[in-house]
Amino acid sequence: MEHRPRVLIVEDEKEIAKFIDLELQAEGYDTLLAYDGVTGLSLFRENNPDLVVLDLMLPVLDGIEVARRVRKTSNVPIVILTAKDAVDDKVVGLDAGADDYLVKPFSIEELLARVRANLRRTHTGVSGELRVADLVINLDGREAFRGGRRVELSAKEFELLHLLAGHPGKVFSRFDIEEKVWPDYTGESNVVDVYVGYLRRKLEAGGERRLIHTVRGVGYVLREE
């Protein structure tokens, strides 16, 4: 039997939640629905969904905290929904572990496209292993290790690292990175810089030397120096 991706929707506005639920079901997804953060987190732990659609402004436990707790144990894609359009609010959501976001009001077609894109990138089968210096990337398990130390990465962080490590020494412009890692992204242009910062902190958390370098005025490159 073909696997039907399971999507968890955590949204406290019931009309919006039920509308998203019906649209996702019509597209062939299995769905789970929660109206608050605590219930959403419980459903996530019990059902291991393939993707989470998560509102930020939730009762009991807000979306930022839900994302942080999910990210402690899983790299599942998280698409956040928010009525907040400020850059700082978006960065906070991404920093909590979200992979993508939409600002309300949004079109259901755009949400469905984001869901498809995130699931497609997560489930693309790529076999093998990449090694650069003491960095090892297990493509089958979507895992990364630095000097034997496991590096916990979100889905988007892994994709960015995979792109850079797959072409060591190649300089990627910010535009090229956005096109490859965030093809549907229409938000602020600093998303690449934000995620490079996340990767650097995680890759260097054990005091290791820098692997991702800035090429001023161009973009980024992963190489051993």
C-alpha cells in the first residue's frame, strides 16, 4: 500500500484549522488536528507525522515552544503560520526549528505548495556518505557528525549543509542557495545568513575549526582551511 504522508495541523482558529484539514485530505494526506500546543505536542509524539503545520499564537503552549520541543527529537519539516509579519518574528520561528512559514492571510494553494515542497525534499532518496575534513554526512539517515560528535540538524539545516558539503570549495551565492534550498521562499532575503549562522554554531559547538566560510560580496563556501 502506498504511503500517505501524515500532516499534523496545530491551529487554534477552528474554522481555519478545519479548512486546512479538509484541503489536505482532498490532496490525499492523512491529517491530525489540534487546537492548542499541548494537544499538538501529544499528537506529534503519539503519531510521528511526516510534516507539521503550526500556528505560532496558540493557547496553553505557544507555537515557538512546540517547535523547540519537536526539534529536540525530530527533523520533521515544520511550516509555521503566523499573523506576525515582522522580520524578528519570522527569525524567532526559524530559530526555534521551523523550516518554512506563511503569513496570514495566505492562499490555500500556497500552503499546499509549501507542504508538497517540504515533503518532497525530505523524502527524496539519496544514498551515500559525504566526508569533508572531520565532517561526515550520512545521506541515508540524514545525519551529520563532526569528529564523531553527532550534530543535531533541522531538515533545512541538513539540506543547506548537504548542498555546501556536496561541492567542497565551490562558492555559492546567496541567490543560488535560496533557489536550491528554499525554492518557494518569498520572505526576507537574510534567511541564508540566518541558517549559515545556525550551522556554524552547531558545527563548531565542540570547539572545532570553521568549515563554512564567507566570501565577501558573493556568498558562502565549505572548505577545510
